[in-house]
Amino acid sequence: MGDLEKALRADLERWGPEVADTALAAAAIDAARRLDSPGVSAASASLMHGQYRQYLADLRELAPSGEEADEIDDLAARRRRRRASGE
């Protein structure tokens, strides 16, 4: 996993499953993986970065905001950790 994908996944984790589990998030992850690829040409990267920025803007629009979102995000993160650990 490359740096761009790691950063995106961290944002998605913070924004919660209502954002992370969307087709838009999947498209953004795909774009991040392609941009992290060492073989991407400069021309392709330029076009893909534009689309990637739009994905991020659209995902931010879906993301919860404010203090209330922090509590919800914390609960969602704890639930994901519990599920991942098999509890």
C-alpha cells in the first residue's frame, strides 16, 4: 500500500463507514492505488490527480462534521476494532 492510499484510508477511517463503505470511496481507493504505482506516466498522473481531488471533495461532503461526529467516529472505530479482533 502506497502513501496516498494510506492517507486516504486514514481519512476514511476517521469519516466512518457511512463514507468508507461507498462506491465513491472504492473509486478513490482505486485512483490512489494507481497514483501510488511506480509505472504511472506523468500525463496519466496529472489527469488522475484531478479526478482524485474531486473524489476527496465529494467524500468530505459526505463526512460528518463537528463535535457530534467525533463521538460517532470514535464509537464506529471501536466497533471496527472489536470486529477485527473477533470479539
